[in-house]
Amino acid sequence: MSRICELTGKGRQVGHNVSHANNKTKRVFLPNLQNVTLMSEKLDRSFKFRVSTHGLRSVEHVGGLDNWLLKTVDSKLSASALKVKRELKKVAEAA
């Protein structure tokens, strides 16, 4: 399983460990991913996602999963998040 946030697309970053003698060795910075269950108010269902803590704070700031999915670009979302987004659009069109 890749270490990528399903809602923000945030992934690993590459950098250096720098010693006191200024020797540089490659290292990887991984996002803080958490398995969370987020509730969709419009669909009255809950969905499981693997989300970074930064992404989780962003979702709460925007006003919930529904608002986040509708405002986010499709290229950042995972396949399962895109599926939920399509369901939300269908419900919005029907209403």
C-alpha cells in the first residue's frame, strides 16, 4: 500500500540527514497517515479513508467530507474518494 493521503494527495518527500560534520545522506519523510472513518451528511453513510493528519484538519476546516470532495480537484483524490464524489454529484443533481 502506497503512503499517499487519499484526500489531499500528499505523499513522501525526499531529503537529507545532515550530520554535525555536514555529511549528507538521503532519507525519506513520510506523511502521518491515519485510518479514519468520515461521515457524509448528504449520503448518510460513513467511508473509510487513509488520510494525513494535515488533510484531516483541512477537511474539518472546510466543513466536512462533502464540502471537501466537491471543492477538491480530481487529480488529488484517490479512486475511492472519486467514487464518493460521483455519488455526491448524483445526489445533488437529483435534488
